[in-house]
Amino acid sequence: MAKVTYLINGKKTIIDVPVGSSLAQHGIDNGLEIEHACGFNCRCTTCCTKVNKGADLLSVKMEHESEKLDMKGMHGNERLSCQCVVEKDGEIEVEFESWHQKEEEDKGDTVFI
């Protein structure tokens, strides 16, 4: 079991996530609001998260995930939470922000929705 800290638009929630579970699905199953326009099929980037801690406890980034992130200019510690499966016990911290807010910031404006 991994202890996962979800930071969503500034709100912190800590949830125990079993090995073999995706961060997005388990978060939603526990009442968190994680955007997922494509239904966890790695076809969009709305569930994008920054992995601040514990990246080595998650599944490796596969080619299709890397391609999606590259198309949006997302690099480094950014992952699609629907593709992040907990593989080891430990502490993980992930940070989400509304993709609506991100789109507006990309245009040069900040709009909180």
C-alpha cells in the first residue's frame, strides 16, 4: 500500500492506494475530483499531474503516454494519472490543477473556474 498525497487545486488529501491501482481511478473512487475527459484511455491530458515525490514507486512512462505529454509540451515530472499505477509501497505526492485553468494560463491569462 502506498500513502498518496493528492494536491488538487491547493487542497491536500491523503489516501492509501493499493499496489496495482491507478492514481486517477483510486482517487476518483475515494471522492476526489480528477478530470478525465477520455475515461482513462490515454487519449487526452486532462488528468495530468506533477509527481512531486515517489515517481520511482509508479509504473514507467510508456511511449503512448510520452507522446501525449510531448504534444502538450509537458515534460519532466508530469504524468497522466490514468497511466500511473502504484507498483511499490511508500510515499507518493501528486499535484493537480484544473486543465481549464491551465489552458487559460497558456493563453497568458489566469482564470479560476
